[in-house]
Amino acid sequence: MPVTGIGGLFFRASDPDALTDWYRTHLGVTPQGYTPWEQQAGPTMIMPFSKTTDYWPADKQWMFNFRVSDLEALIATLKQADIAVATDPAWNSPEAGRFARIHDPEGNAIELWEPPED
């Protein structure tokens, strides 16, 4: 297969510099300058959803899903920064892992995913 991974994710923003700072500060996922973020190896889902899905806001075309290694610690850090975090035990399962959801300052949905331990 010629594709070896995701090389980038590009999207429009009202204030790109402020949004880049928010992602860097709260999630640690955006580069400083043009140095790319180096993610850890692991599963990445590429999955189209129905146009009528209610899994994220209808006015948004996409949703981030970030793999995390310590969901509870990240949730605590986000809450300390006054970022609303949604959790629901129904989202979690031993097979799929644990989930939480937040939104960035421009209203983009972000799902945080802690995969199950091997």
C-alpha cells in the first residue's frame, strides 16, 4: 500500500495563530514554527460517517480524535484551564477504550481516546 500515514490535517480558522496556540497549550499537538509534531505510533481510524450523524455538531464537517495515554490526567488539566469536558460511561468499553469530548475555541469537536491496554 503506498500510503504510510497521515502527513497533515489542514483546516480553516478565524484566527489561525490563536487556534494554533490553543492546540499547543492544551493538547500539545501543534508545531512551533514549521517543525512538525511527532506523534507516537498507534492506530489511526479513517472513517466516514453518515451525513446525518449526531456524533458531532451538524454544522461541522469533521471531528478530531486524538489518542491519549492518560485520559484522567488530561481531563483534570483541561478542567483546570476552564475547558468543558464531556464524558459518558456509555461511550467506554473494554474493547474500544475510554473517551471524552471537548471543543476548541472555534467550536470544533475533539474526541479524546485512551485505547484499551494490551
